[in-house]
Amino acid sequence: MFGGRSFMVNEKMIVSALKDGGLLVRVDADRHEELLSRPGAMQAEMGPGRDMGPGWIEVEADALRDDEGLSSWVEIAMEYNRAVTGDQP
């Protein structure tokens, strides 16, 4: 569906690894604009000119090259997942 391997927690997608090495990340829509200011982050699109809307961010592969970059985005996705599923760490 998203052109890569998706990872789900509590029956909800948290991230999808994209073919180009980037990452599609499910985030809290209330933090969307804040998170877009991070290096490599951009509005996710379903296709050219078709935004996926708040809560969906694509992160460029270069921003994920080290463990810190990748783990920070996965943790942001997990925070949102916990909030919407009521799961506590």
C-alpha cells in the first residue's frame, strides 16, 4: 500500500520503510508542523501533489543514516501509537 515494508504495533501502522531508504512515519497531527522542521522531514504524499494530511511525515534516508536518527522517529511514532491505543510503556 505504501510502497515498502510497514511495521505495526497494537494493530496500527507506526512506520513504513520506503524503497528509497526513507521512512513514512505516523505521528500525532497536533505535532505535525513542529516535526516537519526536523532535518529530512517533509509532508508525505500519496502521489505527486496529493498530500496524505497531518499526521503523516516522510523522512529522507539521509536523516536516518545513524541509529539516533532512526530511533528518534520510531520513538515519535510509538508515542503516538501509545496515545491512540491506550497502551502504556
